[in-house]
Amino acid sequence: MEYIHSTRAPKAVGPYSQAIRYHDLLYLSGQIGLVPETGRLTGETLKSQALQVMRNLAAVLNEAGATTSDIIKVTIYLTEMEDFPVLNELYAEWLGDHRPARATVAVAALPLGALVEMDLIARIR
């Protein structure tokens, strides 16, 4: 296994890695909308947090030599399912025509009061 760390994404806030490469697969840990430089949530809206989550995930992907087109599976955690349409629009813009497998789960709470968290699996070419 190879541990992946990007300085352009928030440091892990617990005993885990930003990502693990195992053979030709990359497993990214969940990201919330933390700004890497401050360690604080980017804002109080779903849109601001979701966009930061996507930037954080892209930074870790890039560090491992992958892009969003290499994503195989995404899991999204939302504290409010009413936010699903907004998230869906942002997600579609982020990935363009690429359509990985996905699950969206409603949760009671997320770390630091975040509104959204995403983790993913990607391939390494």
C-alpha cells in the first residue's frame, strides 16, 4: 500500500490517510469542505462546502496521478436531503460527461458541523 498526501487538501484530522493506493486502485477518505490553509469550513452553505469538497478530492486525485475521469465510485453524505438537487447540479458540473457509480446517504451529522462529505474510489492508470 502507498499512502497519498496532498498539501493542497486539508490534513487528516484523525488517524487516517487522505488516500491509499493499492495496486491500480485509489481509495480517497471522506472530505468535508475544509479550506486546506485554515482547517476551517469554507462557508455555511451547501454550495460553498460542496465546491470545496470537490476541490479537495481533486487535489488528492492529482497528487496520486489521477483525474476526475478516473473516478469509479463516489459516496456522498448529506445532512439534509433537501440539498440533493443543488448537490446534484454541482456534481454534474464537476464531472462533466463522466458518470461513476454513486450512492447518496442522509446522515444525522458530519464532523465539524459540515453539510456534505464525499469519499471515492478511482483507478490509477
